[in-house]
Amino acid sequence: MSTNQHSNTPSVSEASVKSKNGPRQYDEDVDVDVESYRELVEQESDHAIKFRTCSWQKTAALLFSEYICLAILSFPWSYSVLGLVPGIIVTLAVAAIVLYTSLILWRFCLKHPEVRDACDIGRMLFGGSEWAYNVTAVFFFLNNTFIQGLHVLVGAELLNTLTGSATCTIVFSFVTAFICFFISLPRTLSQLSWLGTISAGFTAIAVLLAIVFSGVQDHPFGFITGQDPIVTAFPIKGTTYVSGMSAFLNITYTLVGQITLPSFIAEMKDPKEFPKALWAVTIAEIIVYTICGSLIYHWTGNQYVTSPAVGSLQMTYRKIAFSFTIPTILFLGSLYSSVTSRFIFFRIFRNSHHRHSNTVLSWSVWIGIVAMTWVIAFVIAEVIPFFSDMLSLMSSLFDGWFGFIFWGMAYLQLYPGAKRWSGPWRSLETVFNYFLIILGAYILVAGTYTSIQSIVDSYNENQFGSAFSCASNAI
């Protein structure tokens, strides 16, 4: 067995790719090192497990499963806080920023074929710093396990809702984590892509049903006679900074997903085709998010809207719509577990044949890593047992870095020195990227404060049960 714990340096094969060809020849438009990518794919030709096998269609399936998710059903609540007009504007603005920064990320990956994940990029952005690599790795791990924890939480909510809270919530959380563990076991993203298609399809049905049921039901759940739903174009008087920021963070969390994109690009056969997948999912998410947020908010109003929005449906409708989210609850958490586990697995077996072989040791380690991520996710779900505030907390802690700051810095590296000021359009773009870095820092500081304050306020108002509670969290 040959393992190497000092994985912060490129592997032998990756380093050889960079040096073998001498000066790199880049594509004129995207600075892609075509020869290096071709060699990386060819190096896997005799491996039992091949990682660089995803077509752009399979990558699109992974992206759709990531973005067409249950968090869409938090948009009506966000629109109720921000008001319909600002809510839609924020959705469009954040979606445009994420599209732009994702294309910057893509170009950065093309220029550096050796990149395997966001942690590699973190090291490069801070001058090859090992400290930056390790800090990024911690954030990467926490972000992904928090998302897994969110899916454990929602899985328990689903099972409680469908069964009428037939057993202890901890049991339902464990069942969700246990099933997700098995779904996470395939070792390549290509093997997971077909499940991503199913996941996105079922979520789209769930969202469509939630919209239709909101419109056809006689009145929202909890309706009070004489108090029809109130819909406002702008925030109502008395809206606090904390609630407004929480609504903004809910939208941001759903749209920001760049942390997984380097991992997706690294497993593509032809990374130059990534924008096809990116544009497809961006157009779809803008349409779905704005329609879902606007229509459900229109029919439920400020008084009856919930997060997720299925809580505003009458019980029969609620169970039907919520049941269609089962695939995405199970798969999307599993996708993040797979990405995290692969990062740790590659660190352990950086230069070892176990990395790409079907050996007893490699599978034992892989299974152990996957299990560890779900144990931690289960604990997180039990300690933070609430949906909206968990979305806001995750967004503020990690999206500032992985949604904005990193990619503004990546742009500055793509255009060093005088290049970033060469002409009015380039200068304007440079100023915009400095703005992105400032925006990310603001989300990190202000968002974390408001998320923590919102959690404290919710506990003070006894809106949630205690940690590791058997109390039902049914919607």
C-alpha cells in the first residue's frame, strides 16, 4: 500500500501533466489547456474506476439535482418578507451573479487542469498557502455536512408529516441518514447522475403540485375567517433588518452552489462543454424560482405562508405534494456526501492505486468516510432542528466565500496587473469583481449576525423544541 497524507501538493500524475508539455498552449477564448486535460483523461484508461467520465448532459443532471431542490419552497416566505417586487429583483440579481461567477470559476479550472475541488482553488487564490488550503477544506467539509444535515432534518419532517408523527423524530432522522448513506456509496459522479435526473424531475413535480394546490384549495391552512391573504409589493412597515436579511439569505443559499462546481468540472470528459449545462440550469431555475415564489405567495399571503411552502397547504394536498420530494431529499444530501467523501478519500490515497481500484482497503475506507459524514450530519440536524434559520445560517457562514469572494479573487488572478484595467469594459468588470468581494464579506459578517440572532429569537419565543427531541417536527 502506498498512501500519502501530505496531499497539499499535486499528485505525481497531475504534476507531470503540467511539466511535460512545457509552456501551455491555451485556447484563445477560454485559456483551456487542451493537451493537459486530454492527458488526464487518458491516464485513467487502464484504471478500474474512472473519474473523468461525465458528459455535459450528465453534469447538467447533477446541476439540476442541486438547484431544483426543496429550498425552492422557501421562496414564497422570502417574498412575503421582502415584498414581491424586491423578492423577484433579488432572485434575478443573485442568479445573474451566480451565473457570471460560475463562468469565472469554469475559466479558472480550465486554466488549471490539476484542480480537483474548491479546496485546490482556495490554495491557489492565496498564493499556494497550505494554511489557506486547510481552512478552505474545513469550510468545504462544514458547508457540505450542514447541507446533509438539512436533508436529514427535512427527511424527518417528511416522515412525521406523512405518518402523522407515528414515532420519535430522532428515529425518523436516523432512518433518513441511513438510507442516504447507501445512496452515497457509488464512487464516481457519473454513476450518480441518473439519480440526479430522477431527483430533479420529482422535485419539479412537487413544486408544480404545491403551486396548483395553493391555487385550487378553498383557503390556506390555518385560515382565519375574515382575514384574507395579504400580498404586498414591498416590505410591510415594521419589517426588521434581521427578518429581511434572513429572507435574502434564503434566496442566496438556494442560488449559490459554486462550491461543488470544481468537483463536477474535474470529472467531465470535456470541461469546455460545462457552460451548456450551466446555462440550461440557470434558465430553468430562474423560471421555477420566480413562478413558485410569486404564485404561492399570492395565494397564501403574509399571514399563512410557511417555509417550506407545503405547510400552507391543506393536509391532504400537503401530503401529496411533500411526498414527491422524497427523491431529492435523499439524493441531494447524498450528492454532497459523495463530493465531501471523495475529497477526503483523495487526500488519503493521493498517490496510491487504491484511489482508482476496487480493493478491500479502498472500499473499506470509502464506506467509513461516507458513514462519518452522515453521523456528523445527523448530529447537526438534531442540534439545529429548524428549516429557514438553518438555510440562513449556512448561507451566511459559507456562501460569502464560495459564492462571491473566491470568484472575485479568481478573476483578479485571471487578469493580473495592468490586464485588469485594459480598456473601459475590462476596467468596469474589474470594479464589479471588487464589489463581489465586498458583498461576500458583508454577507459573511452581517448574515452570520442576523442568522444567529434569528435563532436566538426563535428559541426565546419557544418556536422550536430542544435538541435531540422526540417531539414531532411535522409540517
